[in-house]
Amino acid sequence: MLPGKDNGRLEDRPVATVKKAITLFVQEVCPAQADGQVRRVAARFGLVAGAGELAGAFGILLWPDDEAKKAAAICFQAWLKQRGGIGAQEFAAGLAQVRHFFQTHEISHFQLWDSSDERIISNRVGFIRQKNDSHTLCNVSRYISKGNLSRIRLSHN
């Protein structure tokens, strides 16, 4: 049901009614911790829901109350599932690129930390320090910010 439907004529304030419907839709379907990108998309789905409910209130659509809102919520949830989460897409894409690099090149672009090995590593991105027969990534290239390096290390393990 549209906000304010029982408080006077919708014809007098359709824009305000739809704006309120958008706000309520986002509050109801969008997780509070969602990134701004996700919240903006939820608002677009809320616009569709509000416009559909308004069209129903004006008799243009013969749908039951809240039908447009329910449909928009289902579509938003499907979009969110396909997107893969509520975080910023740039971080996920960057992490996917780093994973792809490791899977493609393994250790070929890393030099041993404590080695006197004088071989030339073309396109070196960092060093590998060997500890207890395992490899630990150190000093990864300047393209990985220090703030995200620990998250990348954890995700790579």
C-alpha cells in the first residue's frame, strides 16, 4: 500500500508519494550494511514499485495493493543474488583479478627472498619467503594497496 493513501487525495501529491514509497522500499528490502551501489539499485526498484502502486491507486492497473512492491522486491532479490553480494563491486573485481593472476602465474613472477639466486625475473611483482616448507607472499607489487593486502593474503590462503 502506498504511504499516505488514506490521508487525502493521491492526485494532489504523486511525486511525494512515490518518493516516500522509494524510501520505504529501500528500508524494507536493502540490507543496512549494503554498499551505496546496492542501495541506489534498490531505490530504482523502489521507483518501479512506487510507480506501480500509484498506477494501481489511480485505477490504471487492476492489481491488488502491494502487488507492484512485491514484484519489485522479488526482482531486486534476484538481481542481488546474481550480483553476488552487497559489497562494493570494484573490490570484488580487484580481488578476482588478483586471484586470476596467482592462478595463472603461480610463483613465476616472484623472487625468492633469502636466495642468492641471480636469475632475472621479468615483470617481478614481489618476493616469496619460505617458512616451514610453505610460501608466504611478501612485498606484493605497488598495484595492491597496503590497506587491502592483508585481505588479499587471507583470501588467497
